[in-house]
Amino acid sequence: MMSGKEVFIAEHDSWVGSVILTEKHLVTSTGKGQISIWDYNNGIKTSSVIAHDGAIRTISLVNNQEILFSGGRDAKVKMLTFPDLNIIDEFEYHSGEVRRIAVDASGTEVFSGDSKGGVFILNVRSRSVRNLFKLEGQMIRSIAFSERFNLLGVTTSTGEVVMWDVENEIIKWRAQGHNGHSVGVAFHPAKEVVATSGQDKTIRLWNLNNGALIDSVVGHEGTVTSVVFSHDGKWLIAASRDETISIWRVFDLQK
């Protein structure tokens, strides 16, 4: 159970597609194509822009917190300055809605997946784009990039989990991860473990090298929409459509 003081409520005129929290700001995107930045110390919206024609389901901030990337229903990837939200570039290479974006630490390479099953890598400096692979008849639900292991994890609408070896440009392994949609995906910060979540209400841990299932738990009464590891790797946090968030000790999940 969570406890504490409610700082402020950031009201929007549409559903919220994605959020990012920094030391000073809350960044949000909406179903109407708007990106906004809020100072959560005083609840004031400091900047806002209509960045896409239609919904924005994904935003990603580069590590230096000077550049923000967004992906929208208009099939475009956009590059904005942060925190003033000036659009400085846009890229159009997807054939469907951009469902998820992941960016490397330098902000040079942008990985993205779309509603038509395409997974791409964009080099921002050279503006070159490569289609890494396409999963026919599937929608990409989420992607995550591990800088440490140089791997890209992908979840899909048919329940698959796909692990892409970025250096060798091959699928390292793929598994039928969940019944229904595989939704969330997250890499452990140190261990060779990846976590996924799904429409079947489960959270699953996989061996990063061979895709072997390490553990599976039913922790919710609805689709588990997102998973993330704590920075120290001791905790796994999961969010669900059942309107709850669960926190798991990683050691307990692996026992």
C-alpha cells in the first residue's frame, strides 16, 4: 500500500499515453498529440506542444536530458529539445502507429516498433534507417534496449517475446511468452535476466542468453501493462489494468 502526501494532480484534456519523471520534471504525452512538462515542486505546467497528429503512446528522454524523442499515431518519430520542447527534426519511416521507442545512452540510435510489426533502428546523426525485422500479423507492444548487454527486447500482440542481438543483427531467441498479448518488457540492470508482463495477468522472468523461463507469477487480476526494475536491481515494479501496482523482491521471484 502506498502512503504519503499528494503533491499535485496534472490534469489533461485526453488520456495520457506515456510519462517520464526526472529530478525536477514530470513529462507527459496524450491521446491528442500533446507533450507537456510540469514542475512537480509547484504543479505548474512549464511548457507544452502539439507534437503529433493524433495520439502519442511513447516518449523517451536521452540520458543527458537535453533531447526528447516521441512516436505517434501519425507514424512519425520526432526529436525535440528539452525542456523547452522545440521540434528540431522528424523522421517518417514507419508504416503504422509508433507504439514504443527506446534510445541508447548517447541519443544517437533510436529503436522503435510499430503497429504493423516493424522494428527499426534510426541513426540520428546520419539519418539512416534500417528495418531490423518485421513480425507479420503482429503488433509491437513494447521494446526495451539494454546498453549493458547490447540487446533489444520486444513484446508483441500474439504473446511472443523476441530478443534481438544488436551487434550481430540476429534474433538471439524468441519464445511464446504469454497467453494473449505480451505487453511490458524490462532488463535487469546487472543480472542476465529480462522481465515481461502480459494480458494473462502474469509477470515472467527469462534467461537473457537462451530464453529459458526462470519464474512466472500471477500477481494481478487484470492485464499487467508495465514492468520496471529498480536501479539497484533488488525490486521489480509492475502496473496493471486492475488499478494496482505491485512491488516484488527479485530474489523471491527467482527462488
